Amino acid sequence: MVPLALDALDVDALMKATSAAFVAVYIVAMGAGLKLLDGGARVAAGIALAAMLVVLAFFGTYLLVPALIALAVNLPRPRVLRARTVATCGH
């Protein structure tokens, strides 16, 4: 919403970026269905996956949005060390 407020992004671009992210999540879900399901459900997941891959191809440069989100989520994060508590027996 900040880019919209600053007039750095129009509603059309925001909708395309959001749709590209949604389709990418949907593709991951269909891939999981393809791996986890069997029988007719697996075939349906495969058909849906193929169809969504075709749809995804039409997003062009907006494919960078889900790619950058995936990259950001998978960046190494610093470990937070917590002090261990020592249990005392009645002391």
C-alpha cells in the first residue's frame, strides 16, 4: 500500500503482482497434490498444475514478485541464542 500512496505503483501493477504471487502459491499446492495424492485426484492435480503453469507464463516481469518473495524467505537468518535455564531442585 505504501507504493500506492507514494504514487510509485498503480493499481494495475499491484493487481498483476498480487495475482502472480497467488498463482505461484497455487502451483506449489498443485505440485504437492501431485506428489501426495493418487488415482483420479492425482490426475486432476496434474491437469491443474499444467494449466496454471500456462497461466503463470503470461505474467512476464511480474514473475519477479513471487521469485523475490521466495528468495527473501529462504535467506539465511541469524540464530538467536537463548540462555539455558538450569533447573534447581528446591534451592
